[in-house]
Amino acid sequence: MSSHGAPIPMTSRACGALTGTAHVPGDKSISHRSLILGAMCVGETTITGLLEGQDVLDTAKAMRAFGAEVTDHGNGRWSVHGVGVGGFAEPDQVIDCGNSGTGVRLIMGCMATSPISATFTGDASLNGRPMARVTDPLALFGTQSVGRAGGRLPMTIVGAAEPVPVRYVVPVPSAQVKSAVLLAGLNAPGKTVVIEAEATRDHTERMLAGFGAEISTEVTDEGRVITLTGQPELKPQHIEVPRDPSSAAFPVCAALIVPGSDVLVPNIGLNPTRAGLFTTLREMGADLTYENEREEGGEPVADLRARFSPDLKGIEVPAERAASMIDEYPVLSVVAAFASGKTHMPGVKELRVKESDRIDAMKAGLAANGITVEDGPDWWTVTGLGHGKVPGGATCASHLDHRIAMSFLVLGMATQQPVSVDDGGPIATSFPIFEPLMGGLGAAIMRTDA
């Protein structure tokens, strides 16, 4: 069943050309961080374009539980009256983060160096995901955690009463882990240092600087060395959230595989630590162009135009690109199914511990729809059949994973037979307007329980 109710089966079938403008929701990563950093200021932070998916709404609710005043003014306009660094109150209730791994890990970080305790839980998917990757480095500050076997939720975090700064080398590329440590470092004296061998999305660093924190990044032989000076007084900001490139991936990829399509996706964030998918698609031969390139709020932004691309080729995706497109591999595998030849995707073991094991989930669903997939612990290869040759016809398990559900619905837009998912309910966690947006472009997606 979906994370917030009964399962919602959906079916997608071949459609005419997808055309028009796709106004996708605000960037999820920036939305989470806007609410959290707003709560750690003294004064009012205003936000426009906030993603109002369930994941972000759960983070807003959590910030209220820690004492911030968070107000929805309608149409994506929000305000946060913060309590300052180290000013969090102890929540009266369990913090339910729903389906959001980003939300729970960042919130654990931001409260870990305050002398309070909080208990976290989530839906069945989130409660099965490992939290030790965050709680282990937080323990270096003096934080304690008690959870279920395997470091899983529900879990209680006891914040450090007298935190110490840390120097932490991130063992596996993860923006969530890096961000949790940096947020914890805000209320620790001295300098907290995070070192990552491979660059991951840097929204936290950019936004911390924007809010007035003293933070620097240096590229050395060790990798990216990020140094944060603790106990700053963060200054309230106005945040304009760009559109989410991970959400844009779905109308963009659908346009590439549906004949005659021409779709414009405006105001997409093109942060280089997030835009790996679009680079990869171009290397495959996709007709994908950037228009009106500009900068907004410290983030590069452009309008993306995607057109039907019948001659896509399989490629070797560089392993070092994985961190910049980790959430987009499921829908990339769909595009790969319509390419000629093999698309090999190494360096992706992070996919095995997302909302689901995304490699297993996509492998099973693609195989059921006539596509050959090979995989190993940290790689997978999709053998494409070329335009118009993917059979389809199967029902795929979404595993409570929004990106798996949307990826298979995109698949069905260009297969010979319709493709179904057992539960499209989780889509609401990140892309609540997915169905009407895709329908407005011309897609044929139906709720099959109606």
C-alpha cells in the first residue's frame, strides 16, 4: 500500500505527441533546506516556489515541532520565523518524516548538537532504510542514538549537550550525510570539516553561505574539503526555489521517447552537482537544449526543451557522474530501453539503499516488459531494443517508491502494450501534480481502481 493510504493502481499507454510547457514543482532538495535553515535563523525567512509534496510538508511539520513558526500563505509562498542556531525546543511528539530520507537525515543533523531528544519514524519504506550512515558521524559530536536493529527507524536521537567539532571523511558519496554533519556543525564550537572524495549536490553549502555562515570549500588531493565555523548567527533570507531537475526528468525523458514530442520545461535548476542526467541524455543523442540560461539565488537556471529523439544510442555512463544524477537512474533506464545497444551504469551502489532497492525494482519491471537487464552490487546494464520495439504489457511493483512508479508510467507512454504500476500513491511525496501535468502534455495515464 502507499505511504498515506490504500494502493492507487495506475496504467499508462501509448499516446500521441507530448507537447506544451511543463511547470514542474519546486526543487525538493532546496525546499527541505529552506525550511530547516529558516528555522535556525532569528527572524523571518520567506520562501516562494516551495515544493508542496508530502516529503517537504513533513519537514515543515517537523520544524514546527522544534519550535519554529512555519506558515503557508498559499501558492507556494511560505514564511519561517526561526528560533536561532541551538534554539530548538524538545518536540512533544514523535517526528514522522513519512517517506523522506532527505528530511529525516537532515533534521537529525540539525538537532544533533542541541541538548534535546527527539524520536523519528516514517512509513514502511523509510523505516527499512539504514540510518547509521548519519548517526555514526553524528556520534562524533557527542550525539547518542537508539533505534531498531540495523540502525533503522523508529529511532531516538539524544542531542549532544556539549558538542565538539569534528573532521569527517564521507565514506560513500552522499549529500544527505554531508549535509547532516554540516548542519550539526552549526551548533558546535570551532570548525567542523567534511571531506568528500566525489562531489555531491552542494545546495547545503550554497545555502549556508547565503544565510551568513562562514563556510569554505577547497579542492585538495583528499577531495572537496568543506570547512564550517560553528555557532554563527544566521540571517533570514528570501528564497526563490528553482524547479526540480529530478522532477523535470520525467516529462523530459517522456518527450524523448514519444514520437513527435516537443516539451519545454522552464526555470529548471542546473546546479552542476545535479545536472548529470541531462549531460548523459545528450551523450545518448537526445535532442535536448538549454534556453534562457541565467542565475537565480546563487543557482544556475535555464529553460529545457526536449524533443522526440528516435536514434538514441546506448553509452557507458561515467561512474564519477553518479552522484550528480543518483535519483535519475530509474528513468534513465527507461530511456535506455528505447536506445540501440547497451547502456552501462557503474558506481551506483547508493541506488540499493534508496526508498527501495532501485536497481532490483527497475530490473524486475523492465524484464517483465521485455527488456534485458544485468546487474552487480554497484552497476547495472540495460540492453535497449530501439524506438518502437519495447513490448510492455506488464504490471510493475513500485515498492513504495515515487521514482519507480513514475519511471514505469513513462515507460508505458511508448511501449507496444500498456504498462501498469501496482501503487502510484507514493508519487505525491515528491511530484503531487504529476498526473495532471503529464495529462496536460498529452499522456494517457489512468487510475485503474476508479
